[in-house]
Amino acid sequence: MKPKESKLVSLEAIAQGRDEDDIPHRPMTPLEAASFIEGMAAELRVMARSTKLSALSYFLEMARIEASAEIERLAAPSSERH
């Protein structure tokens, strides 16, 4: 079975009414990825919680918290990073 190609950027373009060719084709930075993951985990947690999937909701919240910590670490000046 052939693995599916990621379409995150394409879906973003469609949601914003842009053509896929309008989006620059470059890798995400770690900060961009962590920010995206934080937002998606928050949205997915709301979905899980509203459908009473409590364990899934919990793990999504843990993922959101971890992504938030990474954002803080990555956004800190390099002299403050550990």
C-alpha cells in the first residue's frame, strides 16, 4: 500500500480560497509546526470532549500543552534556550 502524501498546505490553501500554487513550497520551521500542532490539538480536543471521548480528550490536551512548551522554548532568545 502506498503511503498518502501530506496535504496540510493544500487544505490550508483551499480553506483560504487560494490556489495551491500560491503557497510557497518550503519546509515548515519547527516553530511553525509546533504552532500548527498546538492549534489542531486544541480543536481536536474540543471535538473529543464534546463526544465524551475523555481519554482521547486528555491525550490531546497533553499534546497541546507539549506543543505550547515547544513554542515557548523555540521563541526564546538563543541565550535562554537549554
